[in-house]
Amino acid sequence: MLTVNEVSKLTGVSIRTLHYYDEIGLLQPTTVTQAGYRLYDDLELERLQQILLFRELEFSLKEISEIINSKNFEREKAIDQQIELLTLKKEHIEDLILLAKKMKKEGTYIMEFKAFDTSKIDDYTKRAKEQWGNTNAYKEFEEKNKKRSKKDFSYINEGLMSLFREFGTMMEEEVESEKVQHQVEKLQTYITEHYYTCTTEILAGLGQMYSSGGEFTKNIDTVGGEGCSQFTARAIEIYCKAH
């Protein structure tokens, strides 16, 4: 068995995140010693792999927990879908690299935009979520989106980004301050109104996702400034503990 520190070094997942996964019941240690050390066996490491792969499909921690704990969960089918999505992402990145090299070599404007097309990835992700996303939050999200146009969806997403811009202007404040905590409340309300019912548990999972790297972290730091994702995550953590 491996200690939490050894699992962190092996997987690159922070000790803090592993502790959080334990707290919400997503990934619990196989046993805890009398001295309080968390120990993980191979089955839990395999479960962690599934968690990390589903993160690539952009499921929330709440959704991942419901999927993995579902009686209908089929491990092999999930892995096949994850492989397919990662392959599509790999091909997309390779196309972008080839285009960039071509632009550098020719040193001129090139009328090529195919490399920026992510429709295959978007479509596959959507179908995968439709299959595995049998959660109330995802169903609610799908229901709200039925009557929305692309313009509507873009407007809603921009509204979400504007909230992170506001977080960016508050980074000199203490995360426990009334101003920052009110901003977290605004974020929770906005998500509930436009996406799905954002419970405290779901909000806590989103906070972890915002600061865990990848597209979420990049987008938040782009609009709010470097470190905004971490600041927002800490503020959400404080808010959720108080509620």
C-alpha cells in the first residue's frame, strides 16, 4: 500500500486534493492506520485513474462520483470513450502544430481554418456525457439548453466570465472578507439560474476544478489575471465550509 504522500508523488495529484477527495467520498483510502496515515491499494489507484480520465471529459466531481458509484457503471466502455476523446484531442493539437509550422515556413497569411475546428471533440464529448451524465445536474443543464441558441449560450458564458473578472479585481482582499464571500454567493446564484442547481457540494467541486489546471484554470486566469483561479477556489472553499 502507498501513503497519501507516495500517491501524490506517483500521480501528480496534490495531497490537498487527495484529502478533499476523501472528504467528499470520491476516493477514500483503503485503510487508515492508528497513527492517522491514509493508505491506498491498487484498487484505489485504479479508481483514481478513472477519476482523472473523467476529468478530461470535463465532468464535475459530483458527476464523477455518481457515475463511478453507479450500479450501471461499465469500466471498459468508459475507458474506450476516454481513449477516443483523447485521440481526437491529440489529432487536433497535431493539426494546429502543422499549421503553425506552415505559417512560420511560408511567412505569410494562410487561408486555412480547419485546424481550429473542434466540432469532432465537442460532438464526442457531448455524446459521452449524454451516456454517462445521468445526474440531476446534467439533466437540468440539458433541459435549460434546449431552447437556447448559440448566441444565448455565448452570452451566458460571457456573464460567467465577467464574474471571474470581478474576482480578479478583488485579489488584494482577504478571501474571508464579506465582499469576496458575497461574490462567491453571486457565482453560485448565477450557475443555478443559467446552468443547473448549484448546491454547496457542487460548488465545492467546482472550486477544486477551477484551480486544478487545464482549460478552466487557464480561462479564469486569462479574464481575471494570473492567480485568479486559485484565489476564487480558496474563496469558494471558505464559503462552502460556512454553509
